[in-house]
Amino acid sequence: MNRILTNIQLIRQRMIQACTLADRNPAEVKLLLATKTIAPASIITALEAGETLIGENKVQELKEKSTALSHIPHQSHFIGHLQTNKVNDVIRYVSCIQSVDRISLAEKLQKRLEYEDRSIDIFLQFNTSFEASKFGADPSTATTFAKGIAQFDRLRIKGLMTIGLFSADPLQVRKCFRLLKNIQHQILNSGIPAHELSMGMSNDLETAIEEGATIIRVGTAIFGTRPFPDSYYWNEKQ
Ligand SMILES: *Cc1c(COP(=O)(O)O)cnc(C)c1O
């Protein structure tokens, strides 16, 4: 069988096992395919096998792949660092932006969405690892930040997103996910319906599911190793 399909089955098994161990219903956890650098043919293989949700990190890539994927029903989320000058483009291609991490970005989105008279789903991204290289809002100002974003009526806050620490120490990774869950608690208490938690990737999805993830984002474990290091996607200077 095709390598991608075998890998998806393995991930689905890992998800079910993690849910069972955490006493959670597997239907509560969605799989998002992180498709940066992956050619449309491979993405189509996954979608034809029944997957429905993909995430891209760069607006240019979204654009380039959109025609090739247009014949097959699926949802696209934006999961990368979003530059303010790409706002007009990105909202043409995705149903949700998971990486809203600053007020200035939300402001630009609101303006454009008002102009187009529509709205969009968003997640708030937090930097739970406190690494300078990672994007995301500061967890210590979470509620203020969420309330600030909630002022923009064209943005529907659906959840929170984070990238966990890259660490061989599972305890350190778990801390990041637990922090996001804590932040969610605070934000829910302030009346903002951020019910989804997007956290966990190829190496740490079990931990994320144990800590309450409702969306895991998996690339490498399905499509194989990427040609560029992740710093290429996560570094502000690129
Ligand atoms: C690339 C990427 C992933 C997937 O990471 P893998 O380790 O390849 O599974 C998840 N989330 C974001 C934001 C990414 O950029």
C-alpha cells in the first residue's frame, strides 16, 4: 500500500490509543495534515483516502496548490506566521486562521473582511514555550489579548493554538500544552468560546491528546521529512 496511506493509518491508530489511555472519545480529536512543501499529488492521495483538513504555512504555497486541490472537497487552515500584507490573499484560500497572535493583524483582517462583508474563523496562537524563535501571543496577557481580539466582530474566535517546545524531555513539552489548556480556561471564563485546542505534532501528539487537544497537526509522520528545516517556516526574518 502507498506509504502515505500506511502512515495515516498509523497516526489514526496512535490517536485512538492516546484517546483510550486518556479516557477521551476519539471523535473529539481532529487530524489536520500539515502540508507545507508537500506536492498536490501527495495531498490528493490523503484527501481521497478520506482526510478532510489541511494546514499550510505560507500564503504563496496555498495559492500555488489551490487549483490542483479545488476539485476535491476539503478544508484549509492557515497555520504559519501571517504577515499583515498577506491578509487579502489568505482569506481567499482558508476557512480558518490558526495563527492570530497580535492585535495589528486582527485589525487588518477585520478591515478586509468588512470590505468583503464576510467573516472568518480564527484561533489565537500563544507562545507557550517562551522560545524567542516561536510566534504567538504572551501567555501572561492571555485574557486581555483575547478580549482585544474579540472586539473585532468579523473574527470568530474558535480556539487556541500553540507549538510545543522541541525537547527530548516529554515533561517540558507537556508543560506547554498544559499552559495552553490553562489559558483556555481563563479565556472561556471571560465568555469567549475558544473551545478548540490545536496542539501536538508528529512527535508529541499523544501528550497533546492527553492534555486536551481537539486538533493535532501532523506533517512528517505522514508525508516524510521535509527538505527545509522548520526554522525556514517559523523564523520572522524569512
Ligand atoms: C510543520 C508544522 C506542523 C507539523 O509538524 P510535524 O513535526 O512535521 O508533524 C504542525 N504545526 C505547524 C504550525 C507546523 O508548521
